[in-house]
Amino acid sequence: MKVKICGITNREALVAAVGGGDGRGDGADYVGFVFAESKRKISPERAKELSDGISVKKVGVFVDEAIEKVIETANYVPLDVIQLHGLETYDYVQKLSAFELIKVIKIIDGEFQQDPADFPDITLLLDAKVSGAGEKFDWEKVDLEKLKGRKFFVAGGINIDNVKEAIAYFSPYGVDVSSGVETNGLKDVGKIKAFLKRTKDCSPALY
């Protein structure tokens, strides 16, 4: 099972997240840096400093950002993956086709706020209405048929207590966690390690 630890802002959290550092062991496969307005926002300079030398995939989170700024940041850090967390259109996404992409689609009252079919061949990430707030969306209301054959992450209120349930319910490519490994709004090294141990015990992603 692939794991993404998002909202990394300091060295201690990063070291706990990467674990073995090769993306194939007990550590996370992806670490996320938030460049949009958020309490976890980080500068490109700090992200570059933190991520220098790590071999897991570095993900940059953007929300309806100017294309030029996204590309500039992705090349500077550098990023391996661009995660688009706003209402970006397929035309917008196509302008970033040189990069590996993750398109976030929020779920509100069980409804996709954008149609997964509008983003063919792009990895998706399902999230709750308010990202990073620890809110869980209504899993049982989601039309799973729309996700059939798709490569996707599940986020939104994922934590050590429900991650195995989420994996069993959705059979996703991976899970994404941020607030679920925090204490008082800060990444908690112990929670990160416990989350990774719990999740890596699950079946690996079939991609």
C-alpha cells in the first residue's frame, strides 16, 4: 500500500516519514509540501532545503495557481509530482503533462465535486470538503463505479484508527494523511511511525 505523508514542514517529520528512504520499505512513498495558503504552507526554498537528498517522491500541493508559478516551483525544488487541489480543469492539467500529476476531487455529501471521467489517465485523490482538517467524507455514499479501474488515493480524516478500514473499503492505490499524524496542529513523529507501521502491514497497491 502506498503512503503519502502531506504537510511536511520540518526535518524531524520528514525523517520520520521517509523511514528507510527508498520508498520500498517501512517509510512513506510520497512526502507532500503545501505551497497553497494553509497553516502548513512552506516556501519553495524551505522545501528544497528539507528534501535535498531524499529519494522518495516529493509532491507539491497547489490550489488554482498560475501555471507558470507551478512549473517554476516544480523545477526549483525539484518536485516529482504536482498535486492540484483546486478546481483546475482538464485543459489546465494538460499544460502540466510533462509532470506526474495527482488531481484532487473533493467529496461533499457523497458527490464528486468534479467528474473523475473528466481527468482520464490521471491519478486522483479523494478528499473531504475542507482539506487537512481531519474531516472524513461519507464513504458509503460515494459511487465506487466511477472509480473502477482508476488509480487513486484516499484522504480526508484518515488516521491510524481508520486507515485499514479505508483500505478495505476503497482498495485504493494509496492513502494520504496529514492531520491524522499531528498533535496540536504539528506533525507527531510517534504518530507518523505508528501510521506507517499500521498501513504498510496492508496489501500492497497493485500498480
